[in-house]
Amino acid sequence: DTVAISYSNTSVNAGGDPGILKYRIQHLINWDIQLSYKKWAIGVTGRYYSTMRVVDQFLFSAGSNFGDLPGYFQRVGDGAWVFDVRLGYDWKWGRIGFIMENIGNATYSVRPLGVAAPRLTTIQVGFKF
């Protein structure tokens, strides 16, 4: 017997829409607000990533080495909001900044099996020459 392998029989399609390609995030929203006063600046960034609706079926098969991937998709639901904040101060010799990414420590993924890093804090120093 021959088994035909096709897009349809190798995919898990949680959204039910046959027009969605594998590993695509259907909806992405980005926004950014920054307020500056004299030498200070404060900003907030927000991003929304919808959940991938179509992935390869082998990722969900019993005995796969990919952990609780079905559970992850169920926990994430329709998607995840990610927020970043930043604070900066300008001197005549440069700039110092404090940046915190993913302040809510949200679990999200923009690539298959690539769960994004948790909260990340950065101190940035720039010099003018």
C-alpha cells in the first residue's frame, strides 16, 4: 500500500481555515508611544501575536519529543500581548537607557517550537564623539 503525503494529511489545523499556510501568525499588531520632556524620555511598546493555527501533525503525535505542545497551544489560546517599557536620559556626552522587554513575562512564540525568552532587562549606554 502507498500512502500519499500531502499538506492536508500532515497538518493540524486548529482554525479550520484551509487557506492558512503552516507556521504563519495570522494577526500581528504593533504600537509604540514615547513621551519626551527636556532630557528625559519614557516609552511603551505593545505587540500582539496571534497563535499559529496550522502546524505539522507530527509535533502533536504521541511519543513526540516536543513536550506538551498541544497543552501550550491550549494555554496560549487566541494569542499573546507583549509589552515593553523604556526610560532614557540624554547628557551632552551621550545617553543612558533602561529597557525592560516583556514586562508581563508572557509566554509566546513567533516560530514553531521557539518559545520567546522571558522578561529581559537591559541597561544601554551610548556615547557621542
